[in-house]
Amino acid sequence: MIPKSHPRYTSLRTRNLIVKGVKKGIASMDGLIAHGRGEAFDYLLGEKTNEFAEESIGAAAALMLLAKKPVISVNGNTAALAPKELARLSNLVQAPLEVNVFHPSKKRELKIKSHLKKYGAKMVLLPDKNYKIRFLESNRKYASPEGILKADVVFVPLEDGDRAEALIKSGKKVITVDLNPLSRTAQKATITIVDNIVRAMPLLISSIREYRKYDKNKLKEILKNYDNKKFLEESISSLR
Amino acid sequence: MIPKSHPRYTSLRTRNLIVKGVKKGIASMDGLIAHGRGEAFDYLLGEKTNEFAEESIGAAAALMLLAKKPVISVNGNTAALAPKELARLSNLVQAPLEVNVFHPSKKRELKIKSHLKKYGAKMVLLPDKNYKIRFLESNRKYASPEGILKADVVFVPLEDGDRAEALIKSGKKVITVDLNPLSRTAQKATITIVDNIVRAMPLLISSIREYRKYDKNKLKEILKNYDNKKFLEESISSLR
């Protein structure tokens, strides 16, 4: 047990969640390395939710509420770090969770699914080898015909590489959470939340709870006034 | 197999070495996360050996050659990433390798020892529970009475936390390799090489081969002119 008074309590607690995730067969060793990269960027960003991230979270809440068919893409790290919040978000905006992992493993997909269900998720989809996202080669190209393939807005936190780009090319709007504002995913997404998923998810959920009282025009206004490029640039400045 | 033409060939090859190290029981899951942190800093430093690192490598070579009793401290990540170079360095300057891991595991210590021997190491010491480094609490306080405890110079690459500081307080000179110039180890060491161990080790070995032709006064001169604080500051600027 790490004492709550420890200056790095949250960081160490988060790290433990990922290590436990690997032991449970939910997260992968590549996921651990990716987590370490995230830790370094978080450290440089001050390990707090910066103003630029708050702006992106607000825009993400508006986009999730305006979406006709929102879907939440879940990989091993997201499932290990924020299962409860993923379940809550899914139930709140009626967006199915869709499992998607880099290294092909049906066993791991099923473990992630039951992990999410245990935390209260009602709709969890798995990729189907008969259905593919265009412009992608790896195992991550497979998708559910009832989920990402039909989605107009995809929330893909902690995404690595070229999948965000492929989703954008397929005409979808993409929201991501990424601690590295220089990454390809961060650069390509419609809305990039440069923050730790552990801090960002509760804020996104409470923004959605608040914004759900607004009418659609007000939500559209929020989105219209949001400039992802500007906040990406601010986050890069904050890093340096 | 990753093709050599891949733009991230070295980075991916290095990552594979660590993942293999975990599978072999040499590196730990915390080691994987630490490797990810290193990757992020390496990325920000341009994934190359910068001039400040070359200067530190030269000073480290001089200090290793001037040492009366140099010892090389080896953890799971170092053993996984550079076993051949650790063995070469050890044999070149007659410095024993001493295994030291954070989480207590005699099994892992023995695995690291035989891994290093397989790569040509002749002198590999293990910590002895009857001997301790002062000013330390974790498992890393244990040391060999024939190694670190007797050493005047300790080479401790990829060190995490407070051990470098404890060694310094015990009157030893400490050389480290650390991609994060802001880390406590980087800040406390006598000589800090801000570079990837995979790139730094071969350069350190060739510097020692060259400097071994010099007389002691010339080596002392190199050390006298070396300013660790200055190169640390340069590496921090390069990061931002």
C-alpha cells in the first residue's frame, strides 16, 4: 500500500493499476512501455489538468452529446486504468464500448470485455474478423459492424499510431486522450485532450452531465468556437 | 523481425530487448515502465548522442581509468539492453559487475548473473544481506563486500531514485547514464551521461580504449576541466 501522503501517490497508484492489468491479462507489455512514455510527458506537463485540457474536455463533451452514434474504443491500458469511468460514460451517452487491441488475442479481448462488465458496462462489443476499418493493416483494423463501423464519433483514448488517422479518413470524428501532444494520434484527432486519462475521464463525465441540460444549438456553438490546433500548440509550449 | 530500414528500427529493437528481458525473468514490469519513460525523453532529445553526452562520456572514461577500485552496478534493464557491452567494460577496466535490483528476488539476481556470464562477463558479484550501503532503505541497500562497498568509483547506469545519492554520501564517485536530466540520479551523480545506454556504452568503451594510452596527469586534466552541472543544464535546454 502506498500512503496517500506520498508526493507521487497518484502516479504510483496509476502505475500499479497497469501492472495489475498485465497480471490479469488485460494490458500488454507494450502497454507498460506506453504507460511509461505517458508518465514522462505527464511529468513534463506538471501532472495536472491544464487549461488547454479543460477546453478540450468541454468540446469533447459537446461532441459526444451531439453524436448520432458515438462509440468508445477501449484498449488494454484504458480498461486497466479507468474501467468504472468507461462504463459510466458508455451508459451516460448510450455509446457502446468496443474492445480493440494491437496484438491479436481473442483471449485478451474477452478478458477486457468481462473486466468492463464487472465495472458496470452494459454494452461491450468485440471486433469481428469479417469487418474492417479501411486504411489500416494491423490487428486493429478489425471492428464490430454494430460499433465503430457505424459510428459518426469515436472516442479513442490512449491510441497508438495510425488508427486515429484511418478513422478520420473514413469520415468519422475522433476524440482522443493523449499525454504526448506531438504524437500522430494527437495531431490527427478532431479533439485532442492532452491529459492523463485518470484525471480526464471524471471531468469528461461531469461536463457531459452539465452540458446535457443545454440545447443542441448551444452545444454546436461550443464546438464551433473550439480550435483544436490552438490548444495543441498551447500544450506543446507547456511541455517545453 | 523489424526491417533495418524502419525509421524507428533502433527504438523498436531496444524495446524488444526489454520485453525479452521480462520474459526471461531478467527485467521487471517496473523496468518496462521505466523504459517507456526513457523512450519519451530520448524522443525529446532527438534519439541521438548529443554533444553534452559526448563530453560526459569522455569524463567518465577518464574517471573509470583513474579509479583504484571501479565497480559497475547492474539492474534488470541494463542487463537486458547491454549485456555484451557491460561484460566488455568490466573486463577492460577490471571492474566487477555487481547485480542490484529493486524488488527482492534472489532468483532474478541469479538469472541476471548467468545472463551476463553468457555474454562474456568474468566477474559478477551478488549483493550479500549481511552488508549494506548506508542511507538506504529498500532492497537496493544490500551490497557485496568485495564490490560496491569497497569501490571508490561506481558506474550505475539507469539508476532510479535515491541510491546514487546514498553512494555519493558514502564518499564514492558516481557515474550514471540517464535519459532524464531532471531525475534525482542525474542531478546527484558526479558524472551524468544524458544518453540512451544502447548508444552510450559502445562510445564509453571506445573512449576508454583511446584514453588508456594517456598518462594519469592528462586524464586528471580531462576530469578537472569537466563541469557536470554545465552539461546537465545543456541537456535540459535541449529537452525543452
